[in-house]
Amino acid sequence: MNDFVYYTPTRVVFGRHSEEKLGALVAAAGAHTVLLHYGSGSVQRTGVLDRAKQSLSEAGIAFVELGGVVPNPRLSLVREGIELARNNKVDFIVALGGGSVIDSAKAIGYGVANEGDVWDFYLRTRKPTACLPIGVILTISASGSEMSSSSVITDDACKDKRSCNTNFSRPVFAIMNPELLYTLPAYQTACGTTDILMHTMERYFTNGPTMELTDSLAEGLMRTVLDAGIIVASDPYNYDARAELMWAGSLSHNGLTGCGGDGGDFVSHNLEHQMSGMFDVAHGAGLAAIWGSWARYVYKDCLDRFVRFARNVMLISDTTLSEEDIALAGICSMEDYFHCIGMPTTMRELGITPTDAQLQEMAHQCAQVNGGSKGSAKRLYEQDFLAIYRMAL
């Protein structure tokens, strides 16, 4: 195993009606003026925005609002939020939503707390030295951004999707009420389930050091998500299954399932970032569409991990199979699961058919973003990225 630092400063307030505690949590953080940041409709329809405003008002906290966040959150709205926050002397941001809203809030927090263009941090030409404090009312189980150091933003001017990862942006608190997930569309729930699985799988498939305890935690989390994802697909008002997914989403991306490892693989995420940057597809669906092709491309170089995944997560028990066949059976079983919850396993199923020139552009961009190569299950280069994209088409 590698030495590691596990840092999770986020206070989690979990359970029914927990959003009513927002005002008290913001006041305890010493804030005076809040930017309420959200998407484009659901928080109004469910009433959570009104409850958030009421809670802040009762605590004597002033606030301004900025809605309009969309999937693959846009740099243009981030810049609007930075200006709004500075003009109103905002000292705290509350993100009401899922990963896109939280990531956008983090970017605004970086922009307010640092001089210069916020996009520099995502291009990695500069590093932020601070971030405005952020709180979250979570409305979808998916990204884990409510406890993570990650923020992913798309420059809508050039369709470039980039990430910035620092501990400055880890939220101060995350309010999680599984009841807020009841009205999510089935497709959005399935995309979130996929993202939760992938955040754990990216850390799991590695040729680097591992810890047995971390592996066992990861396997238990993945099995729980597989089961809960099936339950909520047919019973969206199942509180316990929603709660399992909500908590798993946080633990899958707060560092827990990578302790003692090498940081993980994360090639599938990087391939998907280029794809959703160019075609604006849902992140979870894009991950499902690319993962099987990545897995078949690398599994022979990471055979022990794929065999363990097949046996311990996908529960492949046939003792007559060779190790290679067990690994392939695990990959097929995962793809069958994606189909079962309504996710694609190819780009065509996702609804996009890039030209070969577009595939080459995405592969080149993926290599550029990662300094030429990336991967732990297998080190991959531009020609490998292109081969995986072609397989996934």
C-alpha cells in the first residue's frame, strides 16, 4: 500500500427534513450574505428552494440568487456568478442541486477568492490559493461533489471540458435528504447510479498498490449500489434504497475507496469528458457508453483486478472458466446491468455518431489534457484513446 492522507472536512447532515437546518448551518459558519446557486426548475417544483430561502431568512442571513445551471456546467454562468457575488459582497455559496450545480458553485468560489481569470485554474496554468466556503443541499446522487475536491466545468465558447481539484473547494457541509430524490426522472437516476459506480471503479482497477480493507469497502459499496439502483428503478419512492445511493455517492468520491492506492485509473472519465464536451451528453450515460470498450482494451494488463471484480462484485461463480473468461464475464455482466437500468454501452446507443475526424480530435485533446498519457490499469497514449473511441462507436 501507499502512504496516504485522508481529508474529509465536510459535515454531513443526513435524513428527513434536514434541509430545514440550512440557516443554522450557514450562521454557524459565520456567513452574512449567501449566493443561492441552482439549476433550472426542479428546486422550484419540489419546494426545496422556498424552504432554503425561509430557513436563511429565519436565521437572519441575506441572500442573492443565480439559477440556470445545466448539465456540463458552463463557464459563462460561472463568470456571471463571480460578478454577482463580488457586487453583493457574498461570503458563502449554497449549492442546491447535484454535481453540476456544486461544481459551478466551486468555480464561482475560486473566482471570487482569487485574482485573474478563473479558467486558468481549469487549464492548470495557475493554482488557486483559496475558495469561498460552500454548503450543499443535495438533490441527486451521482457526482460525489458534495464531499469531494473536484470541480468540472465546460468552456461553452470552445466546448472544452476541464477539471480543477483542490481541497480548498471541499464543502463546509452537505445536507442530504433522500426524500428530495423521489421525483428524479428514471434516466437521471440511472446516470447518477452509473457515476457512483464509476467513481469507485476508477480507483479499483489499478496496477498500483492496494489495501485489502479499501478493496473490501469498494466492493461492498459497488454491490450496494448495484442492488439499490435496481430497486429505485421500479420503486422510486423507496427511502432506504435512495438513502443507500445518496450515501454511496458521497463515499465513492471523497477519497475513501482509494486510500492506500495510487490515485486510480480515471481514463474512462477523461475519455468521457472529451465526449461530453463535444456532444453535451449526460455524464453518467457517457461513462456507461465508454467503459466496456476501455475495459476490453486494458483487462489483460490488469487481469487480477478484473477477475476479482467479476467474482466479488458481479458475483461470477463459474469455476470452470479460465481467468480471462471470468474477467470478460464480469465486463459483460456490468454492461448487462447498464442496459437493465436504461444506460447505453456504445456511442450509437448514447445517440451520437462522431466522424473519425471527431474521434481523432477527442483522442488528441484527451492526450493533451493529460500530458500525453494516462492510466493505471494500463498506461494509455493518444493512439490508445483513439482505438477505444473507435471500439465504443
